[in-house]
Amino acid sequence: MKTVLLVTSSARHEGSVSRAAAARFVAALKAASPDLRVIERDVAARPPAPVTGEWTAALYTPAADRTPAQRAVLAESDALLAELKAADAVVLAAPMYNFGVPSTLKAWVDAITRSGDTFVYDAASGGFKGLLQGKRALAIVSSAGDYAPGTPAAAIDFATPYLRFVLQFVGIADTSTVNVPFQAGDQRAAATASAHAKLDEIARAWTA
């Protein structure tokens, strides 16, 4: 593993649980592999532009036929896609906002989920095929409460399963998720320590 793409999305920088967890994970990777290159993409600080009619029209125009204006519309998406393709591994760090991911992270997903670039429709199977095989990914999701599988609130966690599905949809089968729950209660310290232990375990597996 030579390159990791780290995508952070918390609106907070100081005191952000998801950012701190991701920083800990990446630091563990770098400790084991000092030459590791980390591409940092903070979508909260630089939100990707939302999808528009012009963007969609440009995307579905053959590359050779795109006008300068269409190429300009796709320039940011192209840059985000190039970062993703250059990485051997991807780390997405997100707080849960209103049961889902931050809108800025959703905008990043929209920018990189492109037919012909990260997935194709496979007529033979009648389904979709992701094109980013050979990578691994980790999604870190922090939340005020507990939305773990088997809990009463599990059904309203639309952040963790969404990120897992998106990563696997674009072809990254080796995808892990770590939740950092209970950030609004007395169990915060224990929950954070447990999540950090899981992250340390994944870091060891990635660098073994």
C-alpha cells in the first residue's frame, strides 16, 4: 500500500470525533509505513459542487465531443476521481447528521460515482459492476447515540450502510466500517476507546 485517500466531512475541526478517529488510524498506518502517501480531501472545508443539469449533460457527452464549458463543469469531479483512482486505500470519516452523512460527503459521492469511470452496467448479469477492484476502504462514522446492528435504533442509521454500499458499488469489496457511538452520554469514553481499538486492529491488518 503506497497511497491512502482520507476524506473528512465533519463541519467541526476542533473537537471532531470522526476527524480524530481518522487521524489516529492514518497515524498508525504511517507509523508502520513511513513512506505512505496520504491524500487529504476535506469536503467540509471545500464542498464539492452539487450535481446540476449542466453537469449531467457534460458527463453523458462523449469525452471527445465535450465543449470547453462542459470540460470545465466536470473539472472538479475529474480531480476528485483522479484522487480516488490514485489511492490504494480509502478512509471516509463522517459524523452522523440527521441519521445520514453530511451533505458535503454526499456531494463527493455524487462526484465520483460515474458510469464508465467507477462502475458500468453489466448486461450479461443484469446488474452493475464496480471498476475500482483491488483497493480497500474504511468508513468511520461517529454518532451521539448507539445505532449498532441489533439495537432499537439500528434501522435509522442511514450513514453506515450507505457508505458501505457506495464503496462496494464502485468495486471496493474489502470495505470495513467502524462506528464511534455514545458521543452525547456517559458512555462516551468507553465507546471511543472501543472504536479506537477496532481501528488499531484494522491498521495492523492493512500493514501486515
